[in-house]
Amino acid sequence: MGESRSLGSAAWTEIGSPIVLIPIGSTEQHGPHLPLDTDTRIAVALAHSVRPADAEVLIAPALTITASGEHDGFPGTLSIGAEVMADVVIEIVRSAGWATSVVLVNGHGGNHRAITTAVETLTAEGRPVSAWWPRDIADLTDVPATDDLHAGLVETSVMMRLDPDAVRGDAISPGSSVDIDALRADGVALHSPSGVIGDPTGATAELGEAILARWTTSLERLIEHLG
């Protein structure tokens, strides 16, 4: 198996031509039952879970404050906006010219516009960068992704698997059902006072384990293709 370790723990003389994974999370409300750093925890866990077949993989420090403007109005949420976020990612990837490739391991859907803009710019410059997003779990749950947008069944199940003590079980309750376009236009607070978009009441650690396994396999396949 290939090597996977933290970039921050390496000396510069120990770095060859690795694939660098950058976990991208957020600091934003995740309802009354999940911690503000849920997206970051998930992205970091996924990055460290990969076991590449051949490639050397280094895990960069996570980006923890990103584009979370849709959660404005909830205490604890911090955001740098989509434009700044895009610029941050562009400059980070540009600085990693020593890497074979950079993979952005995304845990926060609200970064989609910023990441898409950054990847388009970097690709046009000829820089080897890929964006990985959680997907391909439709067969694991009968809840459509459009009904489980934030702090719902999927995220709650994954957190139950990663850190069950961080899940406030007595605070789990159904949230709102909101069209994603309305969510982007109006923000979460207008449509869901609790901050939950979806229904986390059926969440289990077993489902979380299955979801994480599927996402890990997907990420490993991308890395193997790049290597």
C-alpha cells in the first residue's frame, strides 16, 4: 500500500512528489445536535482514511473557515465568502507546485461555487488539481439528497460513527424541507429556525459507517487514477 501521512509532520527534505489532499470544511451551524465543525471533521476523517495502492499521499491542514454565508444569523457561524474562498484555494494550489497533484476533499456543499471557480482558474493555468465531493450513496438510504441538505440523516449518521459523543442525541429533531434554490437565495434561517434541512431522526452509526466506506472508496479511486 502507498503512504499516507500529515504534511505538517514532514520535514521538507522528506517530501518527494506526493499527491496532496486538502480537507475543506466549514465553521457553521449544524442544527442543535451537531458541532459547528461537522464538515471539517468529516473532510479530515475522509482524507486520513484513504489507503492508496501506490501513490504517496500527504494530508494538508484543513481549511476550517470557508464560504458559509447561507448560515448567516446563527451564532457560531464564521464565513469568508465565496470570492475570498476561491482566491484562497487558488493561491494554496499555486503554492503547491512541488506536488504531483492536489485533491480538494470537500465536506461543505456551500463551497461549491468557490471551488468550481478555483478549479476552473487553476486548470486553465495547467495546474493538476481535482475537486472531490461526497456522492454515490443513493442506494444506502431512501431519502433523496435534495431532502437531506444540512444536518440531516447523512451528516448525523456519519458523525455518530466518527464521534458519537459530539452528537447531542436529545436535541435531534426533524428540520424543514427546502428547495435548494430558495435556500441559496434566502439563506437557511428564513426557512429553518433550527438550522436543520432534512430529518436526522433515523440516523445510525451503522449507516454512517456504510456512507464513510463508500466515500473512502470513491476518494481512493480518484487518487489511484491520479497516481
